[in-house]
Amino acid sequence: MLLYKNLYGYNTKGKHYTGLIEKYNGIKINKGTVLVPLEYKNLFLSLFKRYNITIKTRNIIEY
């Protein structure tokens, strides 16, 4: 649950707390799939490492 709140944010008592995806212009593609800008890659990698989550990364060039 903490990972979900960190990634996507949450609302409580009328206040909105932004998640990392919203803060750093990421996009949720599918369940378990997110696109994040390359300059913030290490921030997301450290978050997944903190929760011991195995991930796969791919670099995508968008033009």
C-alpha cells in the first residue's frame, strides 16, 4: 500500500498528496507498467529497491 501511495498519490481529509508519477510527469500505461522520464529513472529505481520489488527497465525514445 505504501508503494501505491508513493507512486500514485492519495487524498485524505480533503487534501491531495501527489505521487511520484504525477510529480515527475510519468504515465501509467497498464497494470504494473509506468513510463517515466529518463532523468528521474534513478529516483524510481531506488523506490522499487526500497520495497524489494524486481523490475524490468527499457529505454524508449519518443519523438
